[in-house]
Amino acid sequence: MADTHGIVYTPREIVDYMCNSVERALQDEFGLILASPEVVILDPCTGTGNFIVNLIERMPGRALAEAYQNRLFANEVMLPPYYVASLNIEHAYYERMRQYEPFPGLCFVDTLDMAEAQQANLFTAANTERVEREKEAAITVIIGNPPYNVGQKSENDNNKNRKYKVVDGRIHETYAKDSKASSKSKLNDAYVKFFRWAADRLDGRDGIVCFVSNNGFIDQTAFDGMRKHLLRDFDRIDHIDLHGNVRRNPKLSGTTHNVFGIQVGVGITLAIRKRGAASRLRYYRVPETWRKGQKLEFLTKREVPWAALSPDEQNHWLELGHADEYSQFTPLADLFSLWSLGVGTNRDSVVYDWDADKLKTRITKFVAAYNAEVHRHKADQKADWPIASGARH
């Protein structure tokens, strides 16, 4: 399941930077603090609870008890980290208040499922009650590390990402609809779904979303519609590009240069909705050759030399090299009336070969194996059918 969702856990320095950024934004933009009655916080993919623990440690003791009971929420989709999160959060509260209180805001639930109108009972009746209480809460701050995984690498993995009717529909009618890209498959990435869900979860209220995620959406073509809608959904956006994209620069190492030890680039996005505020888009990218430790150390200093960005009509946030010259070229698509990703089989190792005879043999074996599995599945289904008295197969 962790592989399906692309789940990784967040270094302490990133958690601390994000919580501090939210705290400063509440003060600077709204004149509020974490303990203000208007501030209702949700970590939609809490993992082991580090974001909520950090927020608990920041709140003044006189206001913590009320916030802990009523204005802090966290969701987790996997059972082991759910239990660990419960232990971590309740222990953090105990350390501050010197008395034990169960944390009523922790839900065992798939956050994206909560957008659906109807849900089955979840885990236990008490958990279902928690989920319903969270759904009714007027969330104003969403913070966390959403999973990011665009899909399985091979059809043979049999481990596709889940579909979410409501959230996927919202992406289709917003990000995908306003994209000029020929292939929009990257919009199926889980972190994209969480950005769409978070903007909708604020439900028109002023508020803050702070995510650390894959940051391919900053400059890749498939995300032009997403960039357009982010600037519609939020008035002020700050993004720290922590780089680490090994696929773009093979000289880098995911282990040593990426803050999560993965292959894709990572960034921290702070998005603020403040009706009537002047629009602002700021960006900073750490040096490409920095190692993980240098990046985390930079975040602890909390001083970022922001650069203001001015998106163009094509919803580019970053200035592309030779963009003006490139725009004067004749598009190949106009010449050939062709714009295609090509054939995406997800089984290239089976259906391609330099030798026609080898390919024919492999395909024949593949078809035979597939049909054998189909017959086995049908036989298993028949074996599971209930048999009435006197009935015959």
C-alpha cells in the first residue's frame, strides 16, 4: 500500500520549517496564532503524527487543551502508522500538560474518500463518529506530506493507484480541462489529488495549505492547468524547490541529494487564500549540487531569499530558456497533424524485441499464461459458489 500511494516519512527539519511557516503566515496575513479559535487544523496524511506533535509543542499551554479536543485533526490510511501516530500525539500532549488525554481528532480513514457523499462504516463506530466530526469542522489550515506516485511502473505489478470519483472528477473539470498538454496522465499522481482536495476542503474560507510534495507541477507541461487553478484558488503562493530530481540530472544521487531519498524532485508549497489580498507568487531553488544535509540545514535557518515570479499567458511560472525564440518556430503538430505520446503498453519487455521469432515465442507464452490465469480464476469462483441441497455443478 505504501508503494501504491508513494508514501515517505518527513524529516524533522522539514516538519519544523512547515509548521513555522504556517504559524508566521497566520500572524502576518490574518493576525492569528495557532491557538486562535478561528484556526482549525488538519493533517490529511499524518503518517506517524509528526506535524501534529510539532504544532502541539508550539501552542501555549493555556489554550492547548481546548485546541487538542476540538481544533486539531489528523487522518491516516494505514493501520501501523495510525497506532504510532496516536501514541506520539498523546505522549506529546502528556509531556506538555502532565496528564493523559486520548486524542479525539485522529481518524483511520482515506482522506480522499471523505469527499464522497456516502461512506461505509470505518473501522469502528467510534472512528466513524470521529470522521463525521471532522467532516463537519470548518478547516482553515491543511498541512502535511501527501503521498505522491503517478502509477505503477509495469502492468505486471498489479498495483494501480486508486480511483476517487469526486476528486478525480474535480481534477478533470479544472486541472485537466484547462491544460493544453497532449497527455494528462501525470495529473493522476496522488499529490495532485491532494492539492485539488485541499483547495476544495477550505470550502470558500480564507485559509492556508502547506504541503511538501513532488514538485514536478512547477514547470512540467502537463501541469499548466494545475498552475492556472492554483493561482485562482489561492492569492499568495510560496514554493521552495529542494531539487533532487535524479531523472533530470543523473549525476545526482537520490540517496545523498534528495531529502526523501527518492528519484523525483521535492518542494515545499505554502498557499494562502486571503480574499482581497494582492496576488503574489514567490519561488526559491536551492543549489542543485547541495546534499540532503545542506538542504535540511538551510531550512532550519528559516530565511529564504525569495524571487517574485510573473506567470505568462501559457501559465508558465518559470522563465524557459530561449522561450521567445522557440515560440516563433512552426509547431511540428501543424505540419504532420500528429500529437501523440505513442504506444504505452506498460509491458514493453513482453511486446517488443529485435528478433521477430523471439517476440512471437514470448507473446505466445504470454497469451497462454494469461488464458491459464483466466480459467483458474473462473474455476476458483465456481468453487466458492454456495451449493443448495441436491444441486449439481
